[in-house]
Amino acid sequence: MCVWLRSHGHEAEHLVDRDLLTATDTQIWRLGSLECAVIFSKDVDFYERALLFDAPPQVVHVAVGNCSNDLLFDVLNSEWREIERALVAGSRLISIALDKIEVFS
């Protein structure tokens, strides 16, 4: 995912790159808030936090289930412009499923 994001002109780091693989959701959320980062995650906990709390951080919830990387990147490629528009507009949560995208301001 990070390689894909970088290939689209965005900075991206995996938790392992920052030695945060064992960090709690709360620690990740706080770090994301401090850095005004966007959290990309399949974890529904970040989806719920984004609904409960204002941004930052912004959350892109990847709700595609267990699928191939090819299918995941096909979905992202088809929705990427809308995702970028929503992030630039300050939307706190973008949820991407195989058949839809939801944006929460």
C-alpha cells in the first residue's frame, strides 16, 4: 500500500517503518493527530474513531475484505480522484468498499 501511495505522489509509511507495529490504536491515533496524517486501515476501529472524533487525523477505511492486491489496487485506482478530493476538502473519513465509496465530512 505504501509503495502504491508513493507512486501516486504521496508520502507514506507503514507502522513497521516507524517501529510502531505493536502500538495501540490510541497511540496511532494520537500520532496521526499530532502529525496531521492520514491513516489508511482495514481496521474498523479507526472507522469508528473517525465517526466519533473530528479530524485530524483523517481516515481512509479500506473495507474490501480479504481480496487480492490486484483487486484492491483496481478499486483504489478507480476511486482515487474522489478520495483525493475528499481528503483535500478535509473529510474526516472516506470508506472504500468493493462496490461503493462513502465520504464523511
